[in-house]
Amino acid sequence: MIKRGDIYFIRDTRQSIGSEQKADRPAVIISNDRNNNHSSVYEVVYMTTQPKTDLPTHFITSSALRTSTVLCEQISSVYEERIGEWIGTLTPEEMKQLDECLTVSVGINTKAEKEPAEMESLRQQLAEMADRQQVAEKQAKTYKEKFTQ
């Protein structure tokens, strides 16, 4: 069974354009195992041994035949017939790196990124509540004065 985090050799005959990675190279399976059990199409990110710019969508793995950079910004779908030989499997630490790089690549906000925005929203709500409390206290003082008169 093909599993998430496995590294396979991907066969391809398509021509690459620009900086796309041409297949006939190793790739990491990134699709989830439930889909992998029921589908004949797998999501992958390709790997390269060539030096690459250090990007938040890249990480280095030693789980392949050679130390390689995993390019998480280049997600591709491949049909099962293009999946060749098994090469290896990412370590648990590399799986964490994979998840972090994919999160950046597809623009999913992590909790750490949301916290400053959530804190600012809470500050604004607190300030609004403090303003309303001051208005209510002034009204209460006015009513109390009128009542005592």
C-alpha cells in the first residue's frame, strides 16, 4: 500500500515548462492514507538533489537514496501507473517539516499566525466594552441624581 510520507520514483513523459520539476525523479506522497486506499491518483511533491534557494516551502531529507530538497510548492497529482520503485519513507521529524512546508505552500494559517490577529480583536472588543461601561455609569449617575432630587 502506498502511504503518506513514502518516497517513490515517479515516471513521467510530459515536458516541463519554466521551473517546473520534470518527473522521472523521486517524489514524496502527500495525499492522505484514506484517499490513498481508495483512489488511483496520488498527490506528490517532487525532490531534487540540485542546490535550491532556501524557501519556507523547502526542507532537506536524508530518507531518499541521496540527500535531497523536498519542493513543497510544487504539488502534483499522478496516476498510479506512473508510480515506480519505493525509495524510502520520511522520518517522523521530516513528516513534521513536510506538514509545516505544505501549510506555508497552500497558505493555511497556523494557530501561531492567528494569535496576534485574535489578540488585536480581543483588545478592540475590550476597549468597546470599557467605553460602553463608562456610558452606562454616566447614565446611572444621572438617574441617581434625578431620583434623589
